[in-house]
Amino acid sequence: MFDRLIQFAREQYRTKEFIPLHAPVFGGREREYVLETVDSTFVSSVGAFVDRFENDMAAYTGSPRAVATVNGTAALHVALRLAGVGPGELVLTQALTFVATCNAIAYCGAEPVFVDVDRHTLGLSPGALRRWLEENALIGDDGLCRASADGKIVRACVPMHTFGHPADLDALVAVCAHWNLVLVEDAAESLGSLYHGHHTGTFGALGMLSFNGNKIITTGGGGMILAGEALGARAKHLTTTAKKPHPYEYVHDEVGYNYRLPNINAALGCAQLERLDAFVEAKRVLAGRYASLFEGSDLRFVTEPDGCRSNYWLNAVVCEDGAQRDALLEATNRAGVMTRPIWALMNRLPAYAHCRKGEMANAEWLESVVVNLPSSVLPEFL
Ligand SMILES: *Cc1c(COP(=O)(O)O)cnc(C)c1O
């Protein structure tokens, strides 16, 4: 099977050279738009591409507002601040995620609480979330959710749409509403993915996207906050040094952040966004071919949850056990076909080892058996 996988990757990418996990693709107007910013000198904090990128992204996702930031971590940091997350508070999330999710929580002075994921979505499990809350939290007289052990406020919940596959959003929305938690979606990996016909990142009070170099579209580095009108306006203010509009005076009415996306990066983003639908289509074709390749084998290809259309940002297989996973990683990487294990669980990292957590059987199992496969847009779609 490993040999067939290596041969498959070489055929799909039509190369005998090294095949990366995910490489960006610039086949559209990227060069033209970026040169426009250079020629005009508007490469930095002033320029039309930022507004255009934000408006285009709002229109694409159906979010009332979209606010561009320097990276996805910054977007999540500000989204959490706007969700009201403050020092000494708790935020429920999954341990099976990229470290940025937890870092953004920590920047607010808050602490992540880890609960399990579901096996079919790889995303936060509404059942595990409800169980942790029932066993460890209460709603106080003030209506706020608090940890029963020490009264700390449980402010928000951050599900992550792993590899682009939407988490079980309807159920998560319901649990969050019941426990008065602000839902903030980490949709960094799932731009273009739909849950029951609606874009991920638009189900919570706030959502965020990433345009890092390895994501489905890139601005070099960049991110976006998705929100309604009121929170979107607050996000714009906070990410642009909290400056009040004035013809010449410097009036900053609170401690803001210098998190605005530069115009040169937004130019790249505008061109990439024009190609996004084609990228999603191409990645879904590749996923279909992987699914056929693994059919009847002892490796299970990860497919989109029912009722969802996934962007298949990163393709993945579930091995039978850790030994098979190690053999797969070894054989493919030795052959110049890049594959990677899933992240180590966040509760294993020194910064987050002390954090509260529920039982995590699914996350622990997935951690030991999941492998990501080459997922860049195929050359035939360029
Ligand atoms: C990429 C990513 C982010 C944000 O990353 P940046 O590099 O800061 O843009 C956040 N969460 C997850 C799950 C990610 O994969």
C-alpha cells in the first residue's frame, strides 16, 4: 500500500522531485496586484486592497463583516478579547489542534480547558463539551457559567475545523447557548468549507481565518476576523491601534493593537480569493482520488462529515495502529513524498500541561494514528 501511495502521489503531481504537503499556487493576478502596490508605494497601512479584500471575503463567506489582520493568531486573539475573554477566565477548546488556538487564549490571560473531539469530524465533540460542563460547571445567579471547583468564569468555547472538515456546529451552537458561552470558531483551516450550506466561521459570535503560506489561500502571512456589524466595527478599531478617525490628530481611545494587514499582503489575498473556488474544486477532486486509492485497504481515508462540503485543505488517513503510522511516515518521507503526523495534543506541551481537561480517548487515539498526505492543488488545475 505504501508503494502504491508513493506512486499515486508521483502520478498526481507529475514529478520525480520532492512533493511537499502543501505548497501555495499563484496562477492568477497575484503579480499584477502586488506590483500595483509597489508602483503606487501603497504597500503598508494605507491602500485600497485591504478594504477590497475585507469586502470580498465578507461577500464570499456571507459574514456581515470581515476584518483583515497580520495573521490568524492575531485574529483569534482579538476575536477572544471581543468575546469578553479576560484574565483568570476559562475557554473550552480541543487538545487536538494547532498551538495557535491555545496561544490566543493565553494572550488574553485566560486558560484553555481541553475536551475531546469526535472521530467522524476530528472537531470539538458537543457530547464531550456537554459532559465536561455538566460535571464541572454551574450557571451562577448572574447568568454566567462558572467552574464549580473555584468559581472561575467559563467565558467562551473555541471549536476548530480540523483539516477543513466542519465540526458538528448545530450541536455546538446549542450547547454554547444553553451554558451561556460565546462561540468563537477557529476556521483557520476551513475557508471554503460549508456546514449545511453555510460557511464555517459564520456560526459563532465571531470566527477567524488564516492566510499563512500553508493554508488554502495565502497572503504571505495574514488572517481575518468574521463577525456581525457591531463586533466587526469593534474588531476594526481594536486591530488598528484604536485610533479615532480625525483629519490629523492622534486620538487613541483604548489600548489597541497594531494588527492591520498591510496592503501588499491584501493585494495577494484579493488575487488568491479570485481563485478560491477553483482551488476547493481541485482539492475535492484529489480527495476523491485518494478515497478510491484507499478503498478496501486497511487505511481509512478521512472524508467530509454528512451534510458538509469540506475544502479538503489537508488530506488525511487513519492508520490501524501507531506502528503502521510510523511505517507509513518512514516509507513516504524516505521516498521524497512529504507526509506528517497530526499535532501532539496541547495538554502535552509545557505551557498547557497544567490546564484542566476532560477525558480524551478520541483525541489520544487520533494523535497516534492520523497521517496527513500531500494536498497541494494538482498541476492539471493550474
Ligand atoms: C494556521 C492556524 C492558525 C493561525 O495561524 P497563523 O499562522 O497565525 O495565521 C490558527 N489555528 C489553526 C488551527 C491553524 O491551523
